[in-house]
Amino acid sequence: MKSFSIKDLLTKMTIQLQSLENKIDVIDERTKSYPKLYDNVDKLLMEVVENRQERTFIHSRLDNHEQRLGVLEKQF
């Protein structure tokens, strides 16, 4: 088994630490736009939900109108 001096170990640890810091910097750079993406996705999903709710409301009103028109057509 090869023995390392404390200086060698510290040098290796310093190199590894620098490598990790560089990787963290890359991750930070890649993910800095995520909050904007999340905000935009949230807005889009809210529009989808609102659209579905509106269609449901309009559908129920249309059904109601069709029933009323059916009653009127039967009377004439």
C-alpha cells in the first residue's frame, strides 16, 4: 500500500474541491433560468385551467338554452 504525505493529500483534496466548485458553477449557470420557466409554466397552466372552467360553464349554459328552446318548440 502506497503512503501519501499530508502535502500530497491536501493537494489532491484541493484539486477535487476546485473541480467540485467548477461543477457547481456550471449547474448554477444552467439552472439560473428555471424560476422564469416555472413562472411561465404556472401562467400557462392557469390559462388552461381557466379555459376548461369556462368551457364547462358555457356548456352548461348551452344545455340550458337547448332545453328551453325545446320546450318553446313543442309549444308552437
